[in-house]
Amino acid sequence: MAGPARVRFAPSPTGFLHLGGLRTALYNYLFAKKHQGRFILRVEDTDQSRLVPGAAEGIEEALEWAGIPPDESPRRGGPAAPYHQSQRLGLYREATELLLKKGAAYHCFCTPQRLELLKKEALRRRETPRYDNRCRHLSAKQVAEKLSQGTDYVVRFRLEKSLEPFCDLVYGWSKHDVATVEGDPVILKSDGFPTYHLANVVDDHLMQISHVLRGVEWLISTSKHLLLYRAFEWDPPRFGHFPLLLNKDGSKLSKRQGDIFVEQFAQDGFLPEALLDLITNCGSGFAENRMGRTLEELVEEFDAGRLERHSALLDLQKLSEFNRLHLSRRIRDESLRPDLVAELQASVEQAYGGQLVDWGVLEKSYVEQVLLLRQGHVRRLKDLVSPSYSFLWIRPSVPPEELQAVSAQAEEIGRQVLRLLEGRASVPSPEELNGDLRQLHAQIGGTQYSRMMKLLRLVLSGQQEGPSVAEIMVSLGFQEASARIRRALCC
């Protein structure tokens, strides 16, 4: 590379950012950071009929949530502003005039009705519809006459057949002789807005983009774009195209599936680093696939030379496991843990605020202890406010007859466990306490160990499944555990 990389992610603001778009943005971000470059967000909003209000802002917010914010964007600004294509129409008109003067483009006055007839006739003959280049042959006098009459027109680019192959960073040498299979494409519409082909070439040149990294669906259009670069006499960037991101079974990701939008994953409590880890783990660009990579590790280990041509198969069922790993890492990190504590405090208050008897469960020390004890066991932070973990925040109520049904020695077990807890000067680890409980059971006798544990779990949590009894006791603290045993077993 002659200098720092400049790459761009250029979505259309037609809805939420989906996983395919996130992957394209991520690989552009990794490439930029790997080569000490700049990552640019450009909003391609020239198709005004498909715009969704707020979508552009939502896309940038999604990138920021994911931890891959652009260096230049509509919100952040930058030396190549503006970054909305709808605000750059004058630049496209100037570029179109340049092509018209060079004879590389021409005015087309064909009506929509005529174009529709051409399409229907081609389909009748079972051919691919294409424009017949009729207006390419109009004389200068004919063009001037129609313009003077105010006839509606578009501007089309003259496709040429002589084009050298180009080397794609992923797919290698490629060439698509578009002039033999397509009619001349529209580059400026009748409403003054450019089409994608013109706008992206002009913007990539003016924004000094060094590498265009985008989805494989644009590979076939690259030859057309290179013809435009040649007509302008501009040096083109390098091109690289990413293979498709597919479901595990090889089917296409559908935008109609609500679970492929980044915003939905955020709402569902998944961490951004888990999502980035998953979509790179199922793809390529790295010497090995392994779980648990941080963004910093992704940048360090990324190698564009390892990008592969085969489609990436995404197994979303693995996301929970990826999230468990990254959540555990956040809990262990003393610099990140306070944010988790604050988030969990807010979630508990929202979920159980009206039922809290002891507001001490919202104290930082208690919430932090819960996190440290449950790290590696929960997959999302929000799981800790699910019904399965309600006992951490509110006191359960279990009918005495249900406890007696578990063990006729319920009251005796309660008294013995209270002596054990109150006789400890400090709170042991769950492993130590579990050993003490086994010794206590041997002394009591007359009941199965499993029934003793079931009884204590019901008393402490109101549930028959969940963390070990020792973990529950340590999580609650001996004072609260003792109070629950005394109240439930009438000791």
C-alpha cells in the first residue's frame, strides 16, 4: 500500500442494520485499523422512494453500539463531507457533464412505456431484458432539439467492450464483458438523482477510497465501474468482495426474520463483542477460528489474504455460548464490572421494585457478589432477573406441607443448618460450604442427602432446580440464608 487505507461502508437507509451489513462494516473496520487507515460511513440515499425515516441515524448508532464507530460519517463529519449522497447532487451533475462532453455518456429520451415494451418483448422471446441503446445514435442536432422542447430524459453511460481483467482481493482475476449482455446503464435519472453506479464511483474517487470491500453481489458490476473510472481518467481503488453470509443450512438470511437485525440482538441482551466474534468465527480472514476473541484481537489477527470465496455459514444457536464467554470476561475485568453492576441494579429495580422487601439487594457489594458467583453460568446479564433467579432479589414463599413432603425431618435439618451457618466466623467458598453440608448430613442421618438438598433449595429459592445450595447460601449471605431457613422451618 502506498499510504494509509481509506475504506467505506455505504449502506442504503432502508431499515435496520442487519447481520450481513454488520459483517461488511466490521471487515472494513478491521482492514482500516490493521493498516492505520480510516473507516468511513457514507449513506447512499439517492433512491428516495425507499428511504425509511431515522434509518441512517439508526445504522450509525448500531455501529457505535457494536464498538466499530466510523472515523468519518454524517454525524462525525470529516474532510470529505457531506456524507449523505442526497447532499452531493451537484458533484454528480458535474461528473455527468464531464462524461457528456467526452462522448462517454448521452441523453436518452425513451419513454417508460417504450422501455416497458422492450422488456415485455424480451421476456416473450425468453431473453434477458436489456436496453437497445437506441438513443446512443441520436445526432447532436436531434438531442438539442429535444432538450429545447423540454422532453424528459435520463443520461446513460456508453459501455465499451474493451476492458482488461481485474484482480479481486478475494476472488482473484475476474472479467465481466457487460457490454455484450447489458444495454447502456442509466447514470443520472430524470429527477436529477444519480444511480448507484455513478454515485459510488464519483464518491469513492472524491473521498480517496483506497479499497472497496463489499458483498459479492457487486462483483459482476465491478467491470462496469472500472469502465466509468477509465472514462473519467481516474485511478480506481482496489476491489475485494465478501462471499455471502448464509444460515447454517445454506439458506439466505432473510430481512423478514426479526432476529437478523443488530438492534434486536442489543434489545435481547447480547453483547456486541459476542456478535462480532460469532460472525468472524464463521467466516474467514484469520489463521484459525477460535471463540472468545476481543475486538483488539480481531484487529491484530485479521489478514485480508486469508479471506475465502466460500459462503460463511452462520449458526445463531451458538451466539448464547459466545455471549457467555464474553460476559464472563467483562465480569472479571475490574474496569468493566461497574457498568454491569449498574445495569443489573437498574434491571432488578425495574423487574422487582414493587416486590422488594430488603432494598439491600440493590447495594453494589451484593450485586457484584452475585455477578462474580454466577460468571460462567449465565449467558446474558438479563438472565439474572429471570424467574429462575428471582430468589436473589425477593424472598420465596413455600407452603409448610410441601416442605414436610420432602422430608419429615425438615425442622431438625433447619436447626442443624442454622447452627452450621451461625457458627462460621466468615463466609466460606461454595466448595468449602458444600463439604460442610455433606458432613452435617452424615451427623443428622435418617434422610437422603438429595432430599436434604432439595429441602434447602426450596426454602432458600422456592425452586427445585438451579445453582447448588452452597452457591445460593453464599450468594444470599449467611444472614439472609439463616432468616429464610428460620422463617420457613419455624426454628
